[in-house]
Amino acid sequence: MTQELRDLRNSILQGLYTDALVIVDELEGMSKQAIIGNIQSYVKILIIHLIKNQIEKCLTNSWAASIRNSIREVKKINIKENKKSYYINQDKWEHFIEEEVIEDAIADASLEVMNGVYNQFELADLIDRKKLITTTIKYLYLTYFYSAKELPTVVAETLTQLPGGEDWKTGKR
């Protein structure tokens, strides 16, 4: 990006405004890709923990914290600077998850689920993908309807609906 900024500066100083606008477009594209990459990372963490929950039928404080933090970060990153639009709109999550995230999440979750007893192919056969995607989207939708202040409490209440969620809430293990 440093080279692009130098080129932009030089184009402006030389009065090459068309060239400068092309560079601005490139920088905007690079910025958007970086933001989408960050969102992808947090959604992957969310899915990994939802996979662990789905297979192991329990919820730990650590998993709850990871889910909550992932949701909060997605909320923070997904909204554009104008505070009125999003990088990923509500109706695009399913495609984004299926095309960009789920396979990596399954592969990475295979290292953690039940202490790595399943490889990624075995784990892929065990999970209910449709339910996993639906649950993931349910959590991501919360980012559109609740403030950053409200979100942790709403996520915590929603976590109680997961397998083992009630036990987690009451401190039973």
C-alpha cells in the first residue's frame, strides 16, 4: 500500500488526476478486501466454536467468550464508515459462509473437537451443516439489531439455547 500512496501523491502533484483516481479505486479495493478478510476470520472462529458445541453438546466459558467476541468484532468491522451500510448485508451471509468460511472452519475445528479425534473429513460427515449455517446466521443477524452495549447480553442469552447452554448459564458442567 505504501507504493500506491507514493504513486497517488506523484499523480496528484503531476496533475494526473485520472491516474490518481485509478489508484484511489485500487486502494479502496484493497481496504475492502482487508476488511472482508477480518470478517472472515471472526466468522471462522464463530463457526469453529459452534461446531465444537454441536458435536460435544456442551458449552464452556471459553467457547462462550470466543463466540461473544467474534460477534462483537463482526459488528464493529462490518459497518461502513457512513454507519448506514455494511460490507456484508444480511442476505449475503449464507453465501459468504458456504463459499468463504465453512470448509476452513471444519478443517480447523477437527483439531479441537474432542481433542482432535476426528479428521476434517470425518467431522464434515458428523456435523449438521444446515443447522450450523442457520445458527451462525442467527448470531450474525444480532449485529444488525442490537447496539454494541446490548450485544454481549443478547449473545449470552442466545447462547443458553445451544446444547449445554442452560448448564453453562447455571454453572453446571
